[in-house]
Amino acid sequence: MAVFIIYGCHWGSLAYTQDPFYNQLSAFSKVGSNAGAEWNASQGFHNITMVLVSFTFLVATFRVNAFFVATFFGLVMMFSFIAAADFAVPHIESAADPLAALEHVGLLLKIGGGFGWLGLISGWYLAILTACAAVGIPCPLPVLDLSGKVFSKKDGEHSKHA
């Protein structure tokens, strides 16, 4: 539930900030002539927050299955590359070769999109497996369970929680 709420709020806030009706960029235009730099920096920090959240979920999935790990690894990398692109945008105008700097930003976004595709495919794979299991449809696809392989507990060892 936490994952759905956090990512749902992220995509909702992204949609809100990108909607021209709310004119979010006007607040940054008061800063100076290069309002895009401040705007992209704010978006970069938003993506860094999502990197930290996604990394937390990634660590928590190491004992679940390989597809959860792939999903959150893809999200960590996607948000990292998008944040790098956001922080690179302000340097386009001041670069010696602005076209090369713009191509660099485009490359960062393409790499981030590739990792996002990894997260998307593995997430849909898990959704199909879960839906089949929920309604009792036999699904021969592997789950690749990691619970006994990663950080496995030794026989007789129990978790000690307060």
C-alpha cells in the first residue's frame, strides 16, 4: 500500500507541476532571466527524493523475488538519470558547445527511459502473476523467489524484534 501511495502521489504531483493551467514556471521567472535552470533544479531534487524512496524499496525487496528487485532497480536508475538530466539543463547555455550539452541531456533521458522500461516490464510481469494467482488461474511463469537465497536465516535462528 505504501508503494502505491508514494508513487501515486509522485506521478500526481508531476502531472500537477507540468499542467500549464497552474503556471508553475511563473514563480521561477521572478528569480531571473534563466528561470529554466531553477525549475529544472527543483525537478532534479524531486527526482533525487524518488531515488532515495526507490532505493529503500529496492533494499526491502532483496528477499522477495528477482522481479521486484528488477522493478525497483529500474526505478532507482531511471530517477537517477532523470535527475542528472535535470541538473545538466542549466549548463546548456553556458557550455562551450550547447548542442553537445543538449545531446548529453537527451542521452541521459534515453538511458533513464531504458531503465524505466526495465521497471515497467518487470512490474507488469508481477502484476500478471499476482492477478493469475488471485483468481486461481494456473500460470507457469517463474517467480524467481529469493527468500531462501539472499540473507537467508540459518536453521534455528529466529528474528529478534522488540
